[in-house]
Amino acid sequence: MNELARNELLDAHGRAVRYLRVSVTDRCNLSCRYCRDKDMPFIPHESILRFEEMEEIIGLAVSMGVRKLRFTGGEPFARKGFMDFLRRIRLSHPGIGLRITSNGTLLGQHIEELKELDAMVNLSLDTLDRDRFAEITGRDLLPEVLANLDRMAGLGMPLKVNAVAMRGHSDKELPALAALAMDRPIDVRFIEFMPMGEGSIWTDSLFWPYAEILAAAREHWELVPCDDDNRNAEERGPAKLWKLRDREGRLSAGRFGLISSVTHSFCQSCNRLRLTADGQIRTCLYDDREWPVRDVLRKEGIEAVRRVITEAVAHKPIGSDILARSSGPVALKSMSAIGG
Ligand code: SAM
């Protein structure tokens, strides 16, 4: 039997879902201006999935073909018990890729264990300027993030740094952020600002597209393509990656990447499914339809959840079609509520 035949999660466009992104909480210790509408209420505690419920749903998803898990939020490390949960997931699923998206402020005491669990971390970091960091996130925690980044890099953990690209802001940050990849084997990736959430600060003028980010990077470095290096496409994900060559001819240890989530959508090959903190399946960031699994699990059990997931996957849209039809924000919920 080939890979696709074994995968139960095949959508109507022939895409096999192999990647589940789980939002473990919608709460965060930072309040990045572009991410969370501050008037949006948090999900009430009783509506949040218990870790044991997440484990059941993850076990089911793995049995249906999921091979990679990402824990995100909100801030995953802000939820009490997250590391115990992660340990149990690793024990139950030794062969599965474990990934975490984090702001890097709360994970210091867990770094060694994250390495042992082979859990890769994507750090979200939009600036290396302390005042600017405090302005964007509402907290003066850049030194903690940089100390944690250094420790993880020092332990040889594969690291990705993600920055949201905003015209008039990120253009000033680009040289310093990308330079992180010069001496360390870190992938520094700029993500196009997505028009997410009703209260989003997203505007056309803040949007800094792929082509312009690329041109800005080329003012500082020669970009050496490395898409065909030895990491497979599933691992590389939607990022386009380059090595940087500086004016002295030195080649970077890490890579510079661009994720064109708006201009060149990678929806045709999307293999993702999302589980929100309150137990809804979402098949696309840009699609507001949700398939509730929390209550189904509580009332009918895990086999009923299998049917809901299958149904959801059958309706997985091509997200760029939704984007093309819209002129403003495309989803009602912000990234922190869905799980970025
Ligand atoms: N708290 C964690 C963190 O900071 O990485 C995980 C959750 S956060 C919502 C996940 C990612 O979504 C972050 O990298 C953040 O920068 C990104 N993000 C939030 N809003 C976005 C938007 N409108 N467009 C693009 N990326 C966005």
C-alpha cells in the first residue's frame, strides 16, 4: 500500500493531511499588537480542552495519518502542565515530529528536556531592539528571549526564528535579524503579515510583500538558493530558503527564509489541520468554519471524533481562494485564538 492509500485524511483536492497544529491555550504572557485583538475575551477555562482530551484526539489523528505535531497558542509554555503533556506525547508517539511555536520567554528551565524530547522550537521574534520589543509585545523580555535562543543554539538544537514582516517596521529590523543566521545554524524567516481577525491592525500599507522583502535582503547580502538541500520539503514547509553571502564572501551558517503566506500561497500542497484550544477542528487559517470535537468527544467518545475529522478534511478549502475573494481581514478570529 502506498503512503496516500494508508492515509485516511485525504481531502477533496487530493491533499493528504499529515500535520496537526494544536493550540494548547489562547492565553499568552505577551500581547503582540498584530496578533491579538485586546478587546477579544479569552476562552473560558471550562471550554478549554483538557490535556488528556488533547492526547486522545492526537492519538486518533496519528492513527489517521498525521506524522507531525506542532504545539502553539497563545503561548504553549504559559499553560501549566505543558511539559508533562509533551513528555506523555513523546512517550506515546516516539516516531512523530514534535514542534513548538513559542515566544521564547518562558521556556528557559525546559531547554535541556526539550532537546531530550527531540522537540524543535520555532521562536517568534520581530526585533532585536529592546525598546522596540517592549513596544510590540507589551513586555520588556528581550534579554530572556535572547539568552534562551543562545542556550538552545549552544546545545545544537535546530532553531527557527520567525518574524512577521510589516512595512515601515520590519524593514528596519531585517539586517540585524537576518544576521542571526550568519554565525549560527539558525533559519531566520520572515512571514508575510496575514489579514487575520476582525480587530486586526492589518492594512494594505503595513503589508510588506515577499518580492520587496527579498529586494531588501539583497541590499545586504547575496542570496544563495538552497531549496534542494538535504532537508525534505515536508520539514522545510512553506518557506523558501537561502544561504547569505556577505561582502567579505563569508557564507552564513544558517539560512534566510521567506514565507509568502499571502502573495504566493502554498495552499495547493497544504497538509495541515488545526485543533483549537477549545476543541474545534479548523482546516485552514483563512476559513472560519469549525468542526467541534470537544463536545463530541465528551458525549459520544473518540470514534465519533474520527467521523468529525473525516468530514472536516473533506471540506478543507484552498485557502488562497478565500483570500482572493476578500479585501480585508479574512478570518473572524485572531491568530492567538486560532493558534498561529
Ligand atoms: N506565542 C507563540 C509565539 O509567539 O510564537 C505561539 C502563538 S503565535 C500566534 C504564532 C505565530 O503567529 C507567531 O510567530 C506570530 O508572530 C504569528 N502571527 C500572529 N499574527 C500574525 C499575522 N497576522 N500574520 C502573520 N503571522 C502572525
